[in-house]
Amino acid sequence: MAYSLSAYGAKMFAQLLLDIAENYGVELASKQFSVDPTIAQELNEAITAKSDFLQRINVIPVTEIKGQKVFIGVSGPVTGRTNTNTTDRIAKDASALDQSTYELHSTESDVGMPYAKIDAWAKFPDFHQRYSAAVQKQIALDRIIIGFHGTSAAAQTNITDNPMLQDVNKGWLQQAREQIPAQVLKEGKVAGKVLLGVGGDYANLDALVHDTKQMVDERLRDGGDLVAIIGTDLLAADKAKLYAKQGDVPTEKERIEEAQVIATYGGMPAFSVPYFPVNAVLVTSFDNLSIYFQDSSWRKQTVDNPKRSRVEDYNSRNEGYVIEQLEKFALTENVELVPVEETP
């Protein structure tokens, strides 16, 4: 049985369209329109605000679909001394990178809101804000998923075959696999896996994180801004091991939660990030990860689709993922836990 908007829901949706049109400076929100670059930046900031992780990295507008990276950090020392009586001073090029360009791809974020949800929200005075926040939050989460799981940019994506949006864009991890394979550890003693635990490649998570850090260029290794992003399965296993040793004492359990597990691994602050692969460790700095979008490319349309009993919000823009300094990125993946032998 088809569901239709209630009279009040229809009224609020009509007001929503008027509000959107006013906010974006267009006549009709139900007709596709180009978002002004200034407003596109405000929209992007609203999406970024829906995720703590996106607020830590760079999400920035660019003018061209292809171009030079925006943030090219210093990749080595620049300090020295010159005997100017005999030699000219020479400015050191500390930002030279082999891979210094980016490329954006058309990206669609189309969100459907069932009539039932629209009706449920219609009674709230902040209906417009609730609707916009729901759309923006999903776009924010999708950006993170692609960043960690994207492996290609297909002409026609297929979410059934690629539920983690693998075919939408090449994310940070895939770019590292292709551009800096020497800084991506995929296997150890056993082909296709890195074993963690007694008798494995690494006895514990701290050692694994430490060795991952060693793949970062030594000139960037001790700058104080590196962090370890650790998969939830690895964190959970390490937490369980600590609980087994110290968890019987309440004060010790609290100390485990607040200090040993959450704070540091390999001498770096450790973070758990949504949708990061559960069996991987990434060492980099947050400002080394970027999402670029073309400021003039954002298109938007909001329509009522009674054939699907929902309201649909269409958003598209040219977007891409960038590792600003490849030398400052190291990844260990395919980590597998060595089974713990049970004591008779």
C-alpha cells in the first residue's frame, strides 16, 4: 500500500522547498541548480561539522578538476650556513614530491527520505534543520567510507557489488598502495597476512604500530604531529588482553580504558576512526589527509517522488582524495590475530 505525505507533512515540505530556494538564492529548489561557490563552501563546512574526523583533516575547495596539491609540507631540514665569500646562498627545495598532483571525479550523493520520516519530523519547528542535518550527515559518512575503502572511480558505480563504495573514488589507502607500495606492509611470515600475537610477526600491537611508523620518512618521523589510526578489531583484542591481566581491579580497569588503550601506541596518540579497516594501522598526521572538491561544481535538487513514497535530495560535485605528503604516510594492513592457546 502506497504511503502519502500527511497534509501537515506536505505543508512543511513545501515550506522546506521555499527555505532551500531562499538559502541558495534560486527560484525553485525542485529544479536542479548550480550552487554558488561561496554557498558551496558553507554547505561543505556544514557537512564537515557532522564528523569529528572530517574536522581534523583538510576538506577544501579547489578551482580545477586536475592540478597541483594545495598543501605541500616541508619534507626535510632547510637550515644551514653558507660561506658567502666563496659561495652563493641556495634556497633548498624541501617540498619536492614525485606525486604532487590531484584529480577529481564526478560524485553523486543522493539521499531519499521516506514520507513517514518527513511526517514524523513535520511537527518540529526545526524541521528544515533536521532534514538538512540528516542529508549532510550521510554525505559526511560516505566521504569517510570512500576515503578508507575506495579503490577505483567507475563510470557506473554498483553499490550491490561494492557496499563500501569501493568504486566511487580512489581513497587514501588505495593511493598509497599504488604510489608508495614500499610504505604499505601487507604480509609477513605468511603470504597475504601480517600475524599479530605470540609467534607471529609482531608480539603485540605496540610493536606493530612502532614498526609502521618506521616506514615514514625519517625526516618527518619526529615532528610531533604523527598519529596512529588503529582498526577496531586490533584495539578490541589488545584491550581484552589487558583486561585479562589487570581487569579484576576496578581502578586498574579504568586506567586501562583511559591511558593504555586510548592514549598511545608506538609513542603516538592513537585514534579509532569510523569505517577505518578493522585489521589495519595507519600512521600519518591528520593534516596530511585531504578531500578536495571543485567549488563551482556543486549541483543540487530536492524533489517529491510519490512513486517511491519519499522525498529525494540530489547532490553532485567533483571530488577527490589526496595524501599531501606521500613520505608522511605508512600503512600496515591484512593484520590477523594469532589464536591464543587455551590453558588446560
